[in-house]
Amino acid sequence: MTTPILEVEQLSKFFTVRTGWLGDKQTVHAVDDVSFSLQPGECFGLVGESGCGKSTLSRTLLQLYRPTAGTVRFEGQDLFSMGKREARENSKHIQMVFQDPFWSINPKMKIGAIVEEPLVTHTKLSKAEREAKVRELLEQVGLPADFAKRFPHQLSGGQRQRIGIARAIALDPRMVILDEPTSALDMSVQAQILNLLKDLQEQKNLTYLLVSHDLSVIKHMCTRMAVMYLGQIVEMGDAASIFNNPLHPYTQLLLQSLPSIDETEFALSFFEGEMPKAVNPPAGCRFATRCPHGMDTCQTTPQQLLEVKPGHWVRCAVAAMHR
């Protein structure tokens, strides 16, 4: 194993909110004790249903939020102990492709100016050099160079997402966070964007953190993955191993809900009950209120993320007993 490009250790991000008529303060446990690492050049998937903390985690890694606890090291440097100048310089090495390709770019700016913007902010290139770089970037994402003169509303959703990708790779980052990069696109366009991302990863040796609720996207793109539930990672390891032999009951139910073209009939699994609130998470296992295999101890005893077999981690007392 090489030295990780990103190391996240016991990361937590809580928010204080006011609720009720009296405005009582409560704490939202959006991300709670999350640890994982990324190897250079890999695509690591982060999957879970809405409200599990995926977006909060990715925005914390981008330094849009300061963590409540824990550390994040990028290429050995603690992101949250840097000074402002050092943090600004380091920010160009971690970029993001957002979910919605329309709202993530300025509709009043021409495409050329949108792609050029990070070059203006972070480089000392001349105007002619920036324009040449913009043409090169557009060609790399499969768009004609003359698209630089167009406005976002003149492009399709897939074309706008290509613009978002071009902007993200403009500074030759070493890591890109992909926040649901295809969920707002038509099915036929999704495959094109995913293949483009794969090609760019190989060409530029990019490291991806792919955030998604779509298991088929994770399976297509990722070598390793982590499953999140209510702010915590409940299973993590090699993607093929998790898809072939999921150990956590939540992961099992997620995978059982995927339809298979090999079967004429399939049973769609449903979760009993609703996800508890992050404002008041359960004292024990956070999935215990919906788990079909839960024991009494699961209701009261917090579960630790344990390595049950080499490279495969799970936060579940039942799975740990049968390892």
C-alpha cells in the first residue's frame, strides 16, 4: 500500500439548531466519528440514503465547514491547522463536481469565463494562455472549443455537467469529490459522463471520492466503498467484496432492493420504520430500530467499526459474532 493521499480520522461535524416554540437548542449529529483513507489514483465510493451525512462530510473535506472533532490530512498535512494563505493554496488540489449542472454554474457567465475562472484566481497565466487552456479543457471533456462563447442555458444537462468537470480539472487537482455527478441527468447521458470521468482519471491519475445514493454507479466506478447510515460508516471495504458478501444488515437491505435483469421476478425489500433523527440518534446501534436481526444489546451499546476480515470493516455486533 502506498501512502494515503487523504486520511480522515474520527471526524465529526455537529450543528446546533433551535426547535419548538421556545427555540430550544439541540445538536444535529450530521457526521459522527468517521474514519477512512484514500489511496492515490483510486475511486472510493460513499453511499447511503438521503440524510445520512454524505454531503456534510464532502463539504467538510472541502473546508466549507470546520469539523467539530477529528482530523483530515491531505498529503500528510492537516487541512484545519493551516493558515489562510496556505489553505487557499492547498484548495486548488481538491476540487468538486456538483450534483446539479445548472445551478452549480453562473447562468450569466459565458462558458469560457466559467472554465477560466479558477485559472484567473489561482494562476499567473496571461489572457492568451488562459484562453488556450480553456480550449484544451473543453476538448478534454468532449466539447467543441467554440462552446466557450455560449451561455449555460444553450447547453443540455449533460453538456453543462461536462463544463462542471472541465472547471474542476482546470487546475490539475490531485483529488476530485464527485457529489452525485449523474443523478440529475437522463439515464442515457449518465453512462457517457461516468465513462468520461473514468477516462480522465486514467489520463490524469486523479483520486475520486464518489458520493452517491446509486449503488449501480458505485459498482461501476469504485474499487473501494463505505456505506453510511445516520452520520456513521457502517460498512467499508473492497467494493466487489461488499457487493458479493455484504455483512451489515443495512447494506444487505440496500443491495436486495436492486433489481436484477437475470430474474423475471424479484422481491423488493423495504426498511421497516423510518430513519431516526440526527438530532437525537439512538444510544446503541443507529440501525437497531429498523434491523431485522437486532439483539437487546444493540439497543443500548454503541457499536464500533471493526475489521471482521482483512480490509473489510463493519459496525455490527451480529456480523462481528459470525466473523
